[in-house]
Amino acid sequence: MKIHFTNSKYAKLLDDEKKLVKKYGQEQANCILENLQILYNAENILDIPRSLRPHPLEPKSKNLFALDLKHPYRFIIEACGSFMRDDYSTIKEIIFVDIKDYH
């Protein structure tokens, strides 16, 4: 899957394991890096393992999805490019929006 970033801050953070560990701790940093690699290797949203629980966020019109990290954090991604809203297999390009605890 093709991944874009909302800002260079996240692109730099996700490219630097030491910064990830400093900000989120070793266990969460490992989970983040592993899941980021899964996203890069996935062809589309449906290729993401169900263990990461990819699910749309409300309102669905915003094209936002969440993926589980180590509780309570989630990857927040946004579908972009050309795709059909009702067919997740057509989502082959995403924007990385945030890592957050929205609970």
C-alpha cells in the first residue's frame, strides 16, 4: 500500500526507532514498527490482518480508519487516491494521520 504522511513530523518519527522508543516505550515502538511494515506490505485495506482490527471511524464520510496497536493506542489512517467507499479492496493508498488513544 502506498503511504503518505499528514506532516513531516510523523514521517521522521516513524523512521527513527530511538525517537519512537523515547515517546512510546520499547514495547509500543516495536508494535508501531511492525504494524507500519504490515501496512507497507498490504495491497489494500482488506489485506491488513484482522488481528489489527481495521475499522472505519465515524463519521464514515471522512474516510478515516483505526488499526489496533498495543492498548490503548491506535493508528489513525485516511483512505486517499481513487477508491470506492463501499469496496475496501479498492483502498490502495492511505495517509497516516496519527497515533493516539481516543478512548
